[in-house]
Amino acid sequence: MVIAIARAENKEAAGAVTRLVADLAKALREQQNLSQVELGEMTGYSGAAISAMETCAQPASDAMLVKLEGAIGAGLGVFENAREYVRLDKYPAQFKNYVPLEQRALTLSTYVTIVIHGLFQTEAYAHALIAGGYPPLKTERLEELVEARMARQSLFEREPMPLIELILDEAVLRREIGSKEIMRNQLIHLAEFAQRRNVTIQVMPLDRGLRGTYAAARGSMTLLETLEHDHLVYLEPQDESMLISDPAKVSTYAQRYAKIRSEALSPDESLGLIQKLAGG
């Protein structure tokens, strides 16, 4: 009964792209005179999993879309091209408008105060963080969100290569999520990112306020420059989001971010602190 209710909720929550992909998969399967069981055998899934995908009771995962492309895509590239849009369908509503901008950003400059930025999270850290949030999520939704978060990291391999800056409050590094082992691996992962040519990571020390200036008191922010050289600011208080494009407001945030960056530890000092906290 609980499973049936969960699947009914999934159907109602499915986005337009997810429903379109499900309809296309069913139409192409039937066009090729395949049963759900036969398609499942071709793709490594059960007939029940194919049925759940076609009814949106359990939307297609990224891995399933890859398999569907090879099995019934007929060389059209439909499922391959749908992968990006299906991933967008899985993000929380307040985040959907931001993700395409992030993935196409020329520069990304972020200050975070609570947890590791999503782009830099390990899968284990992301899983523990999302699973421990409120309100609690069903397992299927939890896995969707973790998968979608991990997919965002393709940005680091994109051409043209984006310039990415991350400033973390020191408390973020000391706030243990999941377990000590998960946190240690997360810090090691962060240190590895810090040594990439297109990534700069800095830490805002806990004692910065003792020096008379502390520009970071107003919380997290992300500054973004698009490929068209538009400058935007993204804020995400609680479960809401704000995308700011007004030039005067963007300028104020950019000045505040510059001040935060000047008050943070240098990249080399920051890397040393991260490695120290990781036990390296």
C-alpha cells in the first residue's frame, strides 16, 4: 500500500519532460513489437521497471536513458538528448531555473556558510546531507536528487573550461555530515578540486571578525557570468530562490564578494587547512 501511494505521488510530480520521455519510450517499444519484459531484457532491467518508467511511477534514471538509446533509439538520439532535460526535471522547483545557467557559466564565484557547495560534494556526503534533511524524503526521490547533484559536476570537464571560485566559511569544514569517514573523504575530495587549474578555493577563518572587518555576515551567495557576459547573482534562502540581474544590485553583491575574498585565507593557506582537517 505504501509503495502504491509513493508511485502515485511520483506520477503526479513527474515533470513534462519526464512524461514525454515515458510516452516516447512506450511508443518506440510498441513500434518495434517489444513487450516490457523483452525491452527489460535488452536493457538489463525488469519488465516491472520498464512499466514503472512508462507510467512515471519511477522515472527513468540517467543510466536507463543510455540503455534505451541503444535498444530502441533507432539512431535518432532522442534519449541521449533527453538526458540533460530529464535531469533538470528532477531538481527541486526553486533550483530548475538556475541549473542551466550554472552549467553554461563562464565564471562561477560562490561563498557558502553552512555546508559544502553541491558542485564539490562527494556522493556519500550528498546522500547523507539530503537524507538527513527535513522534510524526510522517500528513497526514490532521495536517489534522484543525489544523482542530479552528481551530474552537475560535469561542469568541471566542460569546454570552454569555466573559472570557478569557492569560498567556504571555516565552520563548513568542521561541521561533520554523515560520519567522520564521509567527512574525511569529502575534505580530501575538496583538496583535490583545489589543485585544479580552473578552480580556486579559499576559507574564511572563524576568527576573522576579531580583526575589525567581516564582510560575510549576510550569508551565502553565488555570482555568475554567462557566456554572453551577463552578470547574475543567485541566492537560495531556505527552500526559496532568487536570481538577480539588476546591474546595480549585482554590482553591490560583486563588491561584497570581493571584500569577502580579500578577508579569506589565501588559496595556499586554505588548501593547507583543508588537508590538515582531513588528517593529511
